[in-house]
Amino acid sequence: MRIQVDTHTHTYASGHAYSTIIENAFTASQLGLPMFCTTDHTSSMPGAPHYWFFNNQRVLPRFIHNVAIVRGCEANICNDGEIDIPPSVDSHLDWVIASFHEPVFPSKDSLVHTQALIKVIRSNRVDALGHLGNPNFDFDFEAIIACAAEYNVAIELNNTSLKGETRIGSIDRCYEIAKVAKKLGAYVTTGSDAHFCEDIGKFSKVEQLIDDIDFPLDKVITHTPKQFLDFLALRGRAPIEEFKKLMV
């Protein structure tokens, strides 16, 4: 089954990406991708925008080029497991990914990373954990994925990580993480991590992983917009009125 929702994309607002949201939406429409999440980096990342950028996403149309736009961010995991957006922003967003990034959180040891991830999950402020395959941020796979399953936080399968050109060493770890997620019944999400519009909705590596390990499709939340919106409801997110027609 084809993946129809890209839950991790960037615009040039992130400071190191190169397309506008209109260009991203146009590319998605050309691909026939019905929905994507716009998830620019939050303010601790060098070059990222002030948190007002995320508060003001309410001005974004819900559809651009007939593609549904989910308002989100990729927050940085900071300190011992905080994220770098104030709680006042939460009500303005539909979707929050939390990720480790070296410029914000210098890599430490497995125990420190594990404790930080558990705190992030239990905060109930994030919907997914991004690109966990990065070997610079080792963690206890079983403990984190079990906690994510308990709290209905999705584990991201990141297509960019699986290309082997960035976050070197991620491929085998992504496969192992996915196998543990399958065993523990965790939800997974799929992100291109596109930093240029032509990468939006490209999931060849993720789809291969899903096929290779026979991951249960009912736990992959991005096969249809309805499946993704059902997951947001499971997370306690308010229904998005404009997307009602996608719930069929």
C-alpha cells in the first residue's frame, strides 16, 4: 500500500532548507500526495525561526494546490529531555516531532539519551520521535519503544536516514528499531525529512524497510490521511474541521 502522508518536511524557514511551503505543496500535488506535515526546526537549531513563526501558522491555508497542510514543527530535545518550544505554542500546532540534533544536544551516552527520551515521551507534548537511527544518540531500544507504545507516540522511519548519506550508520539501526517497534506494537510514522521540494513524498527506502520486515500496516499511520488523522485523535488532538472530507 502506498504511503500518502509525509510527516516530516522543511521549508527555507529552517535555515538550511531551500523551498517554500508553496513549492512543497506543488511538488506534493504533482506526485498525487494528498497530505503532508510542515515541520520546520524550532529555535535552538542554528538558523531556525523564532517561536512566533509556529504560533502564526494559523494563517496558513489548510489546502495548498489541493494538498492538505498539517501544521507542525520538529522540536529539539534539549537539556535532560525538554523541548525548545514554550507550552503556549502547543495549541497552534497539529503535530510535533522531537529529535536529537548535535548542534543543540551534544551526544553523550546511552543512559543520558534514554532518560531524555523517556522524559520527552511522558511530557505528552510530542507526537513522534524523529530519526532515532542516528548512531550518535544511542539509547535503550526496548525501553524507549515500549514507553512510546504506552503513550501512543509514533516512532519515525526517516527516509533520509535510510539513504546512508547523512547520519551515517543509521541504516542497520533503523531496521533494528523497526523490528523492536513491530514486536512491541508501537506505531510508526514515515517522513521524507525533505529539505528541498523534490524530496517531498519520496519513501522508497522506508517502503522497502516496511516490506522487508513485514511491518503490520495498521501500525503505520501514514497510508491514508484518515489513518493519520485517526492517530492524531488517539493522541488527543482536536479534530481539524477543514479535513472532515478526508475522514472517509
